[in-house]
Amino acid sequence: MTDSDSRPIKDIFGKLTIQDLNIKGKKVFIRVDFNVPLDENLNISDDRRIRAALPTINYAIDEGAKVILASHLGRPKGKADPKYSLEPVAKRLKRLLNKDVIFSPVSVGSQVENIINKMRDGDIILLENLRFNPGEEKNDDAFARALAQLADYYVNDAFGTAHRTHASIVGITKYLTSASGFLLKKEIEYLKGVVHNPVRPFAAILGGAKVSGKIGVLGNIEATVDKVLIGGGMAFTFIMARGYEVGASLVERDMLDTAQKIRKNLQSRGVKFYLPVDCVIAQTMEPGAETMIVPAIEIPKGWKALDIGPATSRLFSEAIANVKTILWNGPMGVFEVDAFSRGTFALARAIADAYALTIVGGGDTDLAVHRAGVSDNISFISTGGGASLQLLEGKELPGIAALTDKG
């Protein structure tokens, strides 16, 4: 059970939002993140990112703006490629909005300008993949200026790319008054809020492959966190740093001293620090491989830990039972393989059942929560992988810094 709506989150944003703009009758360029997965038939297999942008899009429609949507999809490397076209997204968006969506086969130039000039208030156009133009990822000024010429205002609602210095994220803001959409503002408030002003006790659960990817997060939360639970591949760097053998498990040997210092520093601050007590091991991560459950400090040579074990699942579930805020970033194992998914899914269910504000970082953790079937019971799920990690590390995101300050 969650209390996602029980605590107002302080406005720590400081940038203009779409609600600060008088957009009636105006052309509003909304940068969204429609980088959705497509199957081999170019059908959308997961439309959660499209749905996440609907509040901002619907607000612009209701306010009578001419709505210009722009996104990237995949990595076409600056060239048009049909398998990365946003046309399937336009069709899905039409269905979700129950409203016509114009699709432009280009993102800049006279062709799209002519279409936009004929739009009526409340109309929507989706531009073709921005990354079909090499100027997008290069933050090319000419491309940014061409995008800006399409609109009167700029709104960024693409948190997942806010850490990129691209033309549609940063460059365009030089030419237009720039504001955030609802999704981007919500991401900032939740993720900054959980780091700087959590309701305590506050537990951070960190997983994934490498300690090096989470050092910044641990450093940024050390003053406010009460419990740190470490799982995934990164746990075995901490375990080896304490002098135990971990078989063929993933270890960053150049991070052993750092891991030891992190643990001792947190414990000296009174932070309770948890590592796996058992794990699921195999010699390969292939489906059907022989597996065993062993204590985390008794992994045989040639075997590697690929998931936390049942005792650790119980330990972690009990550790978060009495906290008020939970931040989770990084899976507990190779959850994409069924034999190594149980720890991650058990933790997802425990977090979903917690009487706490629960915040899940993007990327793999988002997918794990979705596959565990508990997405609806999480207070907030970030739509950004790299962006959410950088924000949790306390780094400034270029796409947010570029927006117009309030006042």
C-alpha cells in the first residue's frame, strides 16, 4: 500500500512551467520522450512513455494551443531510417487522445511550417524523429533555430533526455521562452525531494551491476538516509572488500577500497547497511543452467551470483517494513532470466506493499516493477534512466538548467 498523494511535495523547481504561459492561440513546441520499444513489425510493445506525457498534452489542447510534439526514437545516427520512424507513435497517440494527430514526415523546413500555419487552436502535430537530423545530437545552432521558428513557446516534458545537450533540449531554449511540462516537474520534485527532504526513516535500495555507477548517489544521500540495502552485482564488490571470496561473481576490483570506505562512512553516520546473506548462483546465466542457493560468503570457484536468495529477500523486506520513504534504483539480479528473477520481483512486491512513499528509479528498475505487476502500487516511477541517476547524484541536468527561471 502506498501514500503517494498523502504528502505535498515542496516546490523546489524554480523554473517556469506550462501553467505560467499564456498559450491560448499560440504555437507550443513540446519536447516529449516517445522513445518507445517497437517489435519486429514496428508495433509499439510498451506505450507507458506516451501515456506519461498525456497530462501536459491534454492541458495544452484544453488551453487552446497549437500543439507541436517532437521526440527521438532509437539511434538512427543522423540519417532517416524507416524502422525508427515516429509514425506508429502518431497512430497510438491518436487512439489515446481520441483526436486526430497530424504526422509530419520532416521535423524542420517549409513543409512542416506550412502545415503548422494551417493548424487551428487545439490541433496536434507530431514531427518525425529529431535524430534523423545530425544537428540534433550535435546541438547544432542552425537546427535549434529552425525548430524554434516553428513555435511561440517551448515546453520540455522529456525528463528521460534532460541530461543530454541536444538541440531540442538545450539549443532551442536560446530562442524561445522555455518551461517545463507536468511530467518533468514531477520528476524533479520527487527525486530532489527524496534526497534533500525525505520523510524519515528513509531507506535507499541500490542494485545493478557496478558500484562505480552508484557512488554519486550514495554520496548525495548519506546525510538523509537511514538504511542502505545493496543488491545486484555491485553487492559482491562490497562482499569481497570485506575479505570474502565470491567465486566468479561480478567484481570491480579497482573499487574494493572505495566500497570499504563507503560502507564504513555510512555506518559511522549511524546508517544501517545491508548486504545479501545468500544468493542464487550458476556457472552461466543461460536459461536452464543448473542453479544453487548458497550463503553469500560461500560461493564456489567457477560459480557466479546472479540473484539474491530467499533469506536476503526476507531480510530486505523486513528492513523496509517500518520506513516512511523508499528509493529503489537497480535490480537485485539478472531478472530478465526467470531463474534469476525471484529476488527482484519479491523486493518489488515488498516495496509495493510498504506503508511508505515509494520512488523507483528509471531504466531496468522500471521494467522490473512492470514485470512484477506492481506498477500501480508504487508512488512514483521515474521515466528516466541516466537522467534520474544523475539527478540522484546531485548533478545539474542541462535540459533543466536551460529552462527559463521563474521571475
